[in-house]
Amino acid sequence: MFVLYCWSIFVLVVCEARHWDADKMLPNERTSLDDCRLRFHELIKPDSVAPASGSPALLKEFAHMAAIGWTQTDGKVLWNCGGTLIWMDFVLTAAHCVVDHRNVRPDIARFGDLNLETDDDDQYAQQYKIVQIVRHPLHRFGAKYHDIALMKLERPVRLHDTVCPACLWIDEEIRFTELVATGWGNTGQFEDRTPSLLKVSLKPLETSKCEKFYSNDLVRGLNTGLHEHHLCAVDVKMDTCEGDSGGPLQVKLMHHVNLTPFVVAVTSFGLPCGLSNPGVYTKIAPYHDWIVSTMQQSNAAIPGKQTLNKGSVGKTTLFSDDIFNATFCALRFQKHREYIYSTPLNKTHVYELRGMTDHIYKEKPLSYLVKLLWNVTGGSQNCYGTIIDENTVLTVADCVYHEG
């Protein structure tokens, strides 16, 4: 590639008309490219999370969140587990959530509803029957290993800003310093369930430190201790609790102007909650292949098509194993993701999230994209560049000369 300084080459750079406020630009002196994230991308304040029981989630904030329910004989539904919508007709949850204490399977999944006890916020709620449940083949109810399962819905959800699948974090390395758990579980060890969806911020804990809390002689069902597929997360006051099982442990990543949720793990088990004990979660990455193959075998729905494999036994015809590739997934449902915009406040590198739109994101001209033109006839008409500084455009070397 080639760095093109607009003032030193005879080309015309056509940009989106805007006024640059010098007082709001970061210092021009740069010793490396390491500050690029700080200058242009690190614009989001961490989610503010209240102490103890967490803080209420907002509409559209966790559009992938599912409530897993058991319909009683009187018609009442007991929402005893959480889950994550990972495809239009598939929910990811914990394997121990596939039956209740009576050995009865859940039959209902609900989305787009923050408060499960009132119909005041049901405008965007969607509810579907669960028609198939696939528990990981290595899971045993008497043990705390491979606690992961998939649930197929009766039909695909209606995609909307309030109901949209999450992406999966399929990288073995979890490099995030903070993760967010969500659920309708108990608000404390001796507290009742919360009717409203709550979020709590947790920090990943090294397995070696977590093993001090979880060993085969301290926790039933951990005969061989914690395994590689286990992830521990903790906070001094906040925690996941009974009723949060199966819900997501997630992180939101910025992609262009959108926030995309990536599920890192599934809520599995823990010690008495709210007492600074780490919780244990089932990582997604080790089960990526199993998730994809299970969806293929179960003929998962795909937009514009009937099924993923269209009835072909043992053969995938409509998608490959990279269906959960991070970039592909972030782009797949981009128009339904949270749309953000931020404004640099001053030259002390302080930024503030200025707002979030309530409408579906629509394509707009990219403010950093420029088209390169020549004031001579016959010049190339297909040269573009990217603004990387106040007076610098990055382009390819072939675009330096008007012959192309």
C-alpha cells in the first residue's frame, strides 16, 4: 500500500463536506500507529452496572436473550432458565436446563420481553414452542461437565431490533477483561426471582485461582475438577444466581458503527450467589463444531431457503463451517444491531458516548472514504482512499498516477 499526502501530489480529493474543529482533534504528533484505537475507536464507556443484583437491561440491548419456560396445567409459565438466540430458529442454553426437577422438558421460548410478569412491555415480544432439544452427548446430569444444549423453535423468529441472534465467540483465547451476564434469576441467595431482565458485569478469573473454590471434594459433580471448557467469572458483589442458568456470558464488540454481541460462555453452576464466589460457565469455543453440525442435522432455517442442508443426508449444501465467523456474523444482521455514535470531547483523550439511535441502521455515505480524481482527461475513475489523519489519505500505489 501507499500513503498519499494530499498536499504533495496533484490529485483532487473529493470528501464529504464537513468542518474540522481543530480543538476537538487529537494532537497531530504521532510516533507510531498504536494510538489508532485510542484516536478513532475507543469511544465507548463501559456499561454502568449497579451493585449487588445488577441493573435493568434496556430494550434492544440484549435482543438475543431468551427466557426458557415450562407451561403448567393451569396455563402459567415458569421461566426457570435463560438462553441465547444464535440462529433464527435455534437457542443455545445449558444442558441441565433441558428438564426440570420433575424430569419435564421446557416447551416455550420467549424473546423481546424485558419484564416477564407484566404485559406493559409486550409490544415486541415473540414466543415460540420448542420442538426439539439436543443435549451434548457427553453431558451427564450427575456431573458438571459439557453443560451445553441446543433448542430448536417451531419456526424462525421475526428479525427485529428487539429480537435478533447473537454471534458466538469461537476463538479459544478469551482476551476480554470484562464480560456481562444477563438473566431473570434470583437477586440474591435468599431472594426472589427478578421479573425484569438484569445485567451484571463480571471479570474472568484464572482457572488456577478458581480451583480454590471448586474441587472434587468441595463441589458435587466435579470428580476431576475444572476442565478446559470451564470459564470462571467473578465480582465482589454481583453474580449470576439460581434461574440464570443457560443464559449468556457475553461481550459487545464494535464493528463500524454497530455493537455486535458475542456470546463467550453459557451460565452453568456456582456456589451461593452474591458472596464474592466465582461462577462457572461453559465456554462456547470448544463446542463450535458440535453446534454447527447439530444445526445442520436438524435442518436449521436460513433466510430465503427452507433448511440448511435441504434434506441432503450428511451433506451441507447451503453454508459452510464458517457460519459463525466473527466478521461474517457481525455483518449478517448489521441493520438490527445497536447503532452508536460518539464524539471526541477534548484533546485529553476523554470520550463520551453521546447517544444511541432507536431506528434501524440504514446505509450512509462513509465519512472516511474519498474518491481520487484527476483534472486531466482519461484518468482512472476507480481510485479510492481512506482518511487516516487530518491531512493524510491511504490508498494503493496504482492510484498515484493518473494512468492508473
